[in-house]
Amino acid sequence: MSDAAPAPLVPDVHAIPRRQPVEGKVNLVGLTRAALREALIAAGTPEKQAKMRVGQVWQWIYHWGVRDFDAMTNLAKDYRRLLADNFTIALPEVVTRQLSADGTRKYLVRIAGGHEVEVVYIPEEGRGTLCVSSQVGCTLTCSFCHTGTQKLVRNLTPAEIVGQVMLARDDLDEWPAPGTGTGEDGPRLVSNIVLMGMGEPLYNFDNVRDAMNIVMDGEGIALGRRRITLSTSGVVPEIARTATEIGCQLAISFHATTDEVRDILVPINKRWNIATLLDALKAYPGLSNSERITFEYVMLDGINDTKEDAHRLVKLLEGIPAKVNLIPFNEWPGAPYKRSSGNRIHAFADIIYKAGYASPIRTPRGEDIMAACGQLKSATERARKSRAQIAAETGQ
Ligand code: SAH
Ligand code: SF4
């Protein structure tokens, strides 16, 4: 892909005004039920009422999507005042929204400190997947990933992670209107979440866990654990916690069949190599035939895409209920690799499939707005650069 990606159909429209955290007030978004309880008690809620209050406030925020305490009509006026005096219900700010020709939406989101992350919504037949970021940048330096060329700025808070889901539901108008039933009829717009945006989720485990537990809570957004997939480059010591503390699906950025190549593509392999990673996966508490682990495999021309690689991969997968997701490489400006040819990708997929593993080839989505896997933040970085250039040119 060239530096000059085609202009999006709807360029940078729709800056949605959003309430920013108010100084001195605690943001209720992102608090676990236990933390919410403590916060309500600290603000003067009698302990005896705390459980009921947590339930009520939780439903307003996460089931109905209400942001204004005054709209919480089953609470007495005085209690609403107490809440408003002490708390806020704040999401990160959507700076721009881009819409791809294929319906993919990319949100550029600003968080505290002026940092920015990207969130991508991918509509499909009967479902919709939200690709959520867990960090600003990434500490890891996978050589094919554009996010990996950017330093880690910071971990996202639970509020910022849950906030990405909530702002997408805002934009898609997916909250039920109070008094109109549960709003759960028909297919959901955000039906699935993948932690495949910017960052390594297992290096921000606690915040990702708290955020996903909020999203899964049955009295709120209520997404089932099987509809959430966490993707990791292979942080071995944290992998088991994905099953025990979140219970969502697991995807591994595998990408190579020898340590020699994986050391270069996914440098965390130097710390935990293929054998160590596979041992951890064989011992994974959540492993079963109905809950297979997804192996992501980016197809890089001449690097990891031979038939020998495919056969080696099949051997490595032995004993692990797995499916293989083949990702045609998404190029970015200055990327040191090229996408494998369609023939190569299909030949590779065929070998995996004949060995008994599902091997879908992922269709790149939102390429025209740089929203495809591994491209995140690059467009923003470029935009920033051009803003800086403009400033230099105009002397402002
Ligand atoms: N840090 C996590 C999750 C984010 S990346 C991880 O590495 O798993 C989500 C997926 O996109 C990973 O499998 C990643 O390896 C892949 N990816 C990164 N850059 C890519 C690119 N340029 N083209 C295609 N896939 C890419
Ligand atoms: Fe980080 Fe994942 Fe990109 Fe590697 S592939 S640099 S772990 S975001």
C-alpha cells in the first residue's frame, strides 16, 4: 500500500461531543462492582443500601447507556444529586470517525494526557466485531507491525477500554431506549470484541480483565465470554490467567514455524520460544475442542509462507485444539515485508485444512482508511506529521 491511501468515503466527519472527566469527580465507568460499591459508600450511600444502589447505577450505565444522573428515574432526587456531586460518567473523546467503502468504521479516540488510540468496527453478515486497543503503542517490536514501531506510551485504564465499547454503541445507536424492553432482540451490532487493536493485552492484564468482566456482566452490556477474543504475542506467564480470570477466547500471534524466524518477527520469542509457548498452550486451562485456540499467522512473502512452513505448523499444532487464521500482510509505509501472493496463501491454507484444522484467510477490512490489522495508528501518525508540516509551512 502506498503512503497516499485513497481518501475515505466520509473523511474525518462527526466529532461527537462527549463529557470529559470532571476534575475532582470520580468516573464511574470502568469500576468493578466491588469498586463501585466502595465509591458509593465513600460518597455517603448507607452500607445497607449499597448492593441495591450498585445494581441500579450499573444498569443505568451499562444496560441503558445513560450518562446523566438526572435520567436515572428510579433513584430519588436527593440521591441523584449526591451522585452528580461526586461522580461523572465519562468516555474517551471521539476525535474523528472514518467510514470505509466496505462499511468498516475507525474511531480516533483521545484519552487523558492527550494520547490517542484507534478503535475499529467491522460489520459482517449478522454480526459486528469491535477491535479494541489495550495500550497506547506497544513495548514489543514485532517487525511486521506498525504499532510495534511506536514506543509504549502507557497502559489504558479499564474506563478507557470499556469506554471504547460504549462509544461504539453510541455511534451505532445500540443502547435500548429506557422503557422499551431489553433491547436485546435481533442481532447485535457490536456482537463480538477482539483485543487486537494497539498494544499487548497481557502486559496490561488487570485493566483488560476488569474491563472485559464489566463488558460480560449479564446486567449490563452482557456480551458472552465466547464472543470476546484476546490476542497475545505470547506472554507465557500470563496466558493461563486469560482462562481463569476472564474466560474469553484466546488467539496467539504465532506467525513462524522456527525459532530462527519467530525471533525476528515476534521478538518476544527470544524470551519464550516456540516450545515454551506450545507447552503453555497444551496446559491452558480453557482448552477444549469446542473452545479452540486461534493461531494467527501473517503471510509474508518469502519469509514464512512456504509449503514446508505449512507442514511444520501442522506438526507443531499436534495435540492442541486449534484453528489457524491466515492474515494477508497489510503493508504500511516503510514496512520491510510484502504480502504473500494469493496462490501461496491458498496453498498454505490447503495444507492446514487437509490436516484437519480450520484455516480461514482473513479478508483485510477497512484498508482504504488504514484500519486493517497492524496498520493502526499509522494514519494518525501520518496525519500528525502532516499537521506539523502544515504548521511549519504556515509558520504557525
Ligand atoms: N499485541 C497483540 C494484539 C494486537 S495485534 C498481538 O500481537 O497478538 C492483532 C493481530 O494483527 C496480531 O496477530 C498481529 O500479529 C497482527 N498484525 C500486526 N501487524 C500486522 C500487519 N501489518 N498485517 C497483518 N497482521 C498484522
Ligand atoms: Fe505489539 Fe502485537 Fe504489534 Fe507485536 S503484533 S508489536 S505485540 S501490537
